[in-house]
Amino acid sequence: MSMMQADELNISFNNLMVFGGGRRVITEWKDIPMELLMRIISLLDDRTVIIASGVCSGWRDAICWGLTHFSLSWCKNNMNNMVLSLAPKFTKLRVLILRQDKPQLDDNAVETIAQNCHDLEDLDLSKSFKLGDRSLYALARGCPDLIKLNISGCSAFSDAALEYLSGYCRKLKILNLCGCVKAASDKALKAIGYNCRQLQSINLGWCEGVGDTGVMSLAYGCPDLRALDLCGCVLITDESVIALANNCLHLRSLGLYYCQNITDRAMYALAHSRVKNKREVWESVKSRYEEEGLINLNISQCTALTPPAVQALCDSCPALHTCPGRHSLIISGCLNLTSVHCACAFQAHRAVAPLSHRAH
């Protein structure tokens, strides 16, 4: 507990008043009122929460009913057993972080979570290499309110299990499938596009089986898509980007690293959709428009692209930057694109020009 948290806790004790106007004398842990107990719990780190749950029945009940956010990412060796022990107690969790440096979790742990934590909205299982389809089937049945799911690096999941999950977890907005080479197929993405209409962000990095059919299904089915990472998806072509440009008007971040089938057609489609959208913007929302458009684009190693096409896109999306310290247009490995510059470069040139005239 930090010094600031300790001070807050001390204030909570000092300000504790009984309803009659006097002070309540606390002689035992069980005498602490629930309101103060919940305040204490909110100041504890996750390791201390586990210890506190064993102080007495009052503390245990308060934690079981009041704890909504919890992480075991600090646990390096015994995470699976801890989940089996704690999940049946912490039934009100909405956020659970189980990120691992080395694989610890088994399917039985995720099944226990799904059987007990039905309010879960945010679950991080990244790098759980030992998990299989049983985990996804269990989550589908037990955690239908999931909004954010990170299963990056879970390479054993199948596309059938992911398809099944999408049919039940229809509220998903953020989905990280980076490295899920078997699960992230065109078939699974078609199901996600059909079932998860609220999806805003999906990471498909290094899912080499993803093709145009899957990406286009997302573009048509998820119009509110804002971030899409396709880095290393070597099969996709311009058709995917054109579908995104025409249907996902809120797209802010697009990763196309090493997508070497992408050509100028894709860049012009993104630029033209931006111009088309601009014509439809009312005068009253011009300021809002300026905040929209792509703000991050990675086209590193997309060697088929030419400067005019990328410059056209850069000109239509003022939030894309090539200037030092603000790099949001990433063009590493594209030596022919070094002439592309963002609006800042032209503004700087205009600012310097009058000074040079004055000097003469």
C-alpha cells in the first residue's frame, strides 16, 4: 500500500461516524462497517486482497461481493490452482487479468471461471498456450456479457470454437486474436462479422490464414470498427482495404505491415472515402470531422506502394504524421516512400518562407 493510500485509509477511519452522531468504537475486525471495509479493499493490491479474504468471514464476504477487478499476472508459478480456489469466491468480477510469462492455465481453470463469474466483461488470457477449445466453449456458455477478450498467443484454439464463442458473446467490442493461427480463419471471421455487430477493435496480427473473405466479412458486419491489425496477414489484397474504406467510416487505426499484396488502389480507396465522407459532413460538425479519419497506419514492407498514392492518403487524413516524435504513419522498409510528408512539414515550410524573405 502506498503512502497516499495509507493516508486515505486513515482519513476513512477518522471520519467514520455512527448514525446517532457519535463515534463507533472498533475493537475487532468484524466490527468494521461494510462501507469502510469496501473502502479498505479498494486500496489493497491484488496480493493483499487474497490475504485479506482470510482475515474473517466479514472480510471474506465483503471481498466476495465487492471485488470487481482482479489480476493474477504477478503469479509466476501457481496461477492455475489459485484460479481454481478463488474463482468460486470472487463471483462478482467484471475484469480479470490472467496474463502469463509462461503457460500455467489449464482448461479446468477457465471452466471454473465460466461457471462462477457470470458478470465478467473483460478477460485477458494472453499467452495461455496450454488452453484448448474447452475453454472457449465454457466462456461462451458462462460469460455472455464479455466485451473485451484477449486470447493472443493461444495457438491451440480452433476456428470452430471461436465461431461458437461469437454466437454467444455478441457484446464483444475488443478482441485480440494475435497469433491465433488456427482460430482466426475466414470461417471464424465470417461468424464474428455476423454475430458481433458492436465490434470496435480486432487484432489479427500474424494470423496467416486470414484472407479477403474474412476481412470483408468484418467490414460488412462491423460498421463501427475503429482499429484493425492485419500485420503479417500475407493473403489479403486491396479488396479487403477497399471494403474497409467503404463500410467502416470510423476506422482510426489500420495495421498492414508486410501485407505485400496491397497496392495504390487501397491507398486511394482510403483517401477517396475520406473525401466522400467530408462532403457529407454538416457545417455544424466540422470540428468533429477534423478529429476523425485515420490516426495510425502501418504500411511497413508494403513495397508495391508509390509516393503519390500514400501522399494522397496523408493529405486527406491530417492526423497521420511522418514528422519526428509523432510518427503515426509507419513506412519502415519502403525506401521509395521517403518523400511522403504530413501536413506539419508543409506548415513548417510556410512558416520558414516569410522569414527567409525578411532576411533578404
